[in-house]
Amino acid sequence: MPYVNIKITKEGATPDQKAALIKGVTDLLVDVLDKSPATTFVVIDEVEMAHWGIGGLPVEAYRQKLKAEKG
Amino acid sequence: MPYVNIKITKEGATPDQKAALIKGVTDLLVDVLDKSPATTFVVIDEVEMAHWGIGGLPVEAYRQKLKAEKG
Amino acid sequence: MPYVNIKITKEGATPDQKAALIKGVTDLLVDVLDKSPATTFVVIDEVEMAHWGIGGLPVEAYRQKLKAEKG
Amino acid sequence: MPYVNIKITKEGATPDQKAALIKGVTDLLVDVLDKSPATTFVVIDEVEMAHWGIGGLPVEAYRQKLKAEKG
Amino acid sequence: MPYVNIKITKEGATPDQKAALIKGVTDLLVDVLDKSPATTFVVIDEVEMAHWGIGGLPVEAYRQKLKAEKG
Amino acid sequence: MPYVNIKITKEGATPDQKAALIKGVTDLLVDVLDKSPATTFVVIDEVEMAHWGIGGLPVEAYRQKLKAEKG
């Protein structure tokens, strides 16, 4: 009866990639814990880039900062 | 001081139905646990069909599969 | 295929009260949105009093403050 | 390695305000718990007004009711 | 920068099984979306049986009901 | 009416530190978005070390690996 929530930044994941995440996580729960697929839920949230922070910055600003530091 | 999060697939729930969910959950917490409505939050998330998985498949593909099996 | 998460402070809800929450929320989703109970999940989280904040304070300190103000 | 999720009603927060939330929460976790910013995630969810309930009502109806009561 | 939350009922998953879930989900996100493991978080919640509802009942009562029906 | 959920690994945060997180997050929402403290909820989850994964490993194993790599 597992429930899995996957949060990713919204930057172009395709329907096929989302279906692959759903299948992969469900298979994993069947393999590792012998869960039933029929009662395994997977919910994917795509989060706007401006709404995801890391290192104290929105993710795009953070990536630019890392890139600038690496010169 | 309860917080309730309701996740449903996005397939046409009306504003009235959403208001009915908010009222129903709040009444339930008042009735069962004597909580105060003024500090009871209910947050509804409508999840895109392609983002909800069950049985290892996105929900529409899963429903079609069930229908085909019953066929 | 709804998923509902109920968060309440941990202050003595009984197993019967928890079962009543599960039944009440499920019935509500059946009544309002015609959802199937067999694919409706309800997960209850009991949160330690010291881990729940409101008004900028842990909940017990907040209640004492309200009481003192009403004096 | 903290993960912080901030849910607010969708009523016009600007990108600068969202960035200020991300920075503020990250700084707080560094100051209070000495966490590393590079592994501190902050995810902001903006929730439609019709999807947020308080006092048994969607938030706009609730605010109108409060205003009416205060006359 | 994904964040994954896995909720399972608390019925004896071992530390090795939990580690296998963490590895499996991380590998999946690397394979499907080319995410970096160093910024992929996986959080597992074990939920008390009495706190998980399905079919309008706590999960143990639900399983007994299913078993009785199959008789 | 914000709701904030803070997840941290369980490694000894004190009640004072948790209260500081509650106060800090609430103040931030007041300062940045002019939210009312009385309807701002903060919920802290302490997650067992074995239940938090990063880099494909439970967090303790991940830290040991990083340390070994730095030699």
C-alpha cells in the first residue's frame, strides 16, 4: 500500500520519462518489499524553477553561481 | 490545529465539490476530535492524470488495461 | 484514487477516533466525488506538540499565551 | 540535509519575495542547526485560493464571513 | 535536485531493504532524467498500521475483511 | 495562512532549537509576505538517519564515503 511522491524541477520531462518513473518506482517496491502494484500510488510534482531553492538561492541562480565559481 | 491535504486526479471537480470537501473534512475533525474550525486547514491538490501512477502505469493507461482485461 | 494526509497534534486520539477519521474522509470522497473506497488512502500523522508551531511558538506555549491574554 | 516545503495561497507573491523566502529559510537552518546550504532544499507551493480551506470554507469565503461579522 | 518521499506501512522493513529503496530510487532518477545523486534526497516514512486507511478502514481491518470475503 | 513543513535528520536538535525554527520561519513569513502569525503553521519532522538517503545511500553511509574520499 505504498505511496510515493516524486518532486522534480519543471524542465522538460516527457510523458514517457514520467511513465518510466512510475514503472520504475512501482517495480522497485514490488522487488524489495513484495508490495502489490494495484495498491501502489506514485504522484509526480513538477516544481517551477523559481519555486525550488538550494544553497539559499532559486535553482537557476544557484547553477549560475556554481558555473561562475568554476570559471 | 489540524492540517489536511487531499490529493485527487484532475478530472473536473467543480468549485462546489471542492467546497464540499473542505466543509466535510472540517466538520469531521470537529465531530471526532473537537478541533476548532478556525485553526483547521484543508489544502486540495489536483494532480494531472499523467502524473498519477497506479499499478505501475499512469492512471489512464491503468484504467484502459483494467477495462481490456474485463473486456 | 485519492490520497489524504491528516496531520494532528499528538494529544491522545484513540484508535477508534482514528478509525472514525479514516471512515469519515473515505465516505466524504465517495459521496462528493464518487471515488472508489478500494483506491482511497488515508494517512494520519500525529505530530509531537513540540514540533507544531502556531503564532511563532510551539503549540503549548501558544495556548498558554492565549490563556494569559484572556486572563 | 534539510528539506523545507512552504505552502502559501496564490495571491501575487513576486519572484523577489519567493527568493527572500528561500534565502531566509536557508539562513535560519544554517544559524540554528549549522546545516549546509548546499544540501538545503526549499520548495514553495502556491495553492489556488479555491483549494485552501479554513474554518470549513474556501479562504475567500472565510475572509468575507470574518469581515461581515466584524461589520 | 529531486526529492522523493516513500510512505510504507510499518511492518518490518529491514535497514537493508530501506537502503535498497534509497539506491533504487536514486538510480532510477539518474537513469531516466540524468539527475545528480549528490542532490537527490529520498525520505522514507514508516506509517503505523492504525494510521493507514484503505477502503474506509484501518489497513489490518481491511485485510481481514478481504480475507473473510474470499472465505 | 501559510503552512510550512521542515524535515531534518534526527540527530539531537533541542527543544530550544526547534522553537527557534518555528519563530524564525513565522517571522520570515510576516516580514516577507505580511502573513498573520495566528494562521501560520510550522510542522517539524525529525527523520531517522536510516530513513534519509542522499547520493544513493543512507545519510551516515554517505557521510563516511565522502570522508573516505577526502582521505
